[in-house]
Amino acid sequence: MRLTMIAVLAVTALAAAGCADTTAEDNAADDARDKAKQVGNAMYGTRLVKADDIGHHIADLKDVEVLKVSGAGTGDPRGVRVTVRLSGIAQRSEGLFHGPGRVTADRCFELVFDGGPGEWNTFPPRTPCPTGTPLTFAPWPEAPPISVARIEQALPKVNTLPSGRGVEEKDVRAALAKLGLHPAIRIETEAESDFAVGVALVTGLAPPGKSRCVLARVVPGKTKAWLPSPAEAGQGCNAHTALGIGR
């Protein structure tokens, strides 16, 4: 009887340890999937046409590896298809046979660009990871200066948003995409519920003496774009800075 009970307890402990590992791996895989959704959101409404420009723009996103780009442009019958690899991360709790730690899951996803605006907050399908190293791209050519007035004029006013609700991040991105900005200019957005959207337009290459960063904020009743002050620039040219500062 005692031996039977010990055996049962041992099997239970092993099963629990296995479940904990599986849960951590599943959470890491879900994290990779969420990151793939964010990549799709970052490219929402893009007006880029050439496959190389699309692949390059995605490769510039943080922690994204571009493994394959197919198609010449969005006018192709199958559009442009980009395979990306993302690392999902989750924490594993302490178990019977192991201590706490971090679990990583590498997953690949395929994004399709056919000239339309794309879809917002959707999960791209998983795809097998191609062999080989991530693609590299030649440096972008010098971008023209970013016009603060043009950005501010293009950004939606809350009372003219198509949704008729609060400030929608996807509408902000779609409005900026219509400008057809130079592909070297990266657009970052961050939403604060339905109350505000912070925007940063960043380029690593600009004419000497010209701004490489424009911040903007869309809130009910006020849309504003500006060049960051030295103090603001010290906080980083990103959407979070614009969202937190406002003007």
C-alpha cells in the first residue's frame, strides 16, 4: 500500500512538472504570436509597393528577423509575402525538478501585402521557418526632412474619425500612411485606451541640420505635432515619449 502511494505521488509530481513546462512553452508561443500581430499593426495601411522596401521596413522593427521576401511588388497576383521570425518569451515558475527561468519559443509567420490597407489586430498565420540567416538590406538613401505642419495636418481630429468613437490607433496609422512618406521614415504609435495616441516619426538619415524626429499626440479636441526639445529628445524619439509629454 505504501509503495503504491509513493508511486502515485511520484507520477503526480512528474505530471505536474511536465504541465508547468508545457504551460511556459505555450505562453512563449503566444507571446511570439502577439508580437507577429504587432508587426502587422506596424505595417497597417502602408503605401510601400516594392518588395525590397517592405522587407527592409519590417527588418528595421525591433527584434524582428526577416527570413524571406517573395514577389516583386504589391501589384503581383500573390502580392508581396514576407516571412518573419520572432522570439516569444515566458517565465517558468519553480518546479519539483527545476528552478524558475525564462523559456523562449522561436516562431515564423507570413505577412502578405497586396496593395490594400491590411487588417488591424489580426494574427498572421504561422509558417515553417526557412533555413539560412536573416536577410540584410542596403542602407536607406537620405530621407527628406519631416514636415511638422504636414504631419499635423494629416493626423485625424477626433471628431472626424471614421469609427465615431474615441481616438483609434489604426486610424492614426492609416492617416499617416496616406502621406506616402519616404520608406526610411519609421512610424511608431502607442495608444492609451481610447483617450490618446502618441506618435513618433523617426529617420536615421536626414540632411545635415534637419530634424530626424517628429513627435505628435492625438487627444479629444486637440491634435499636435512638434519637434522635440533637447530635454524631450533625451527621453527618446518614440511614441511613448509623445504620449507622456503632450503639448
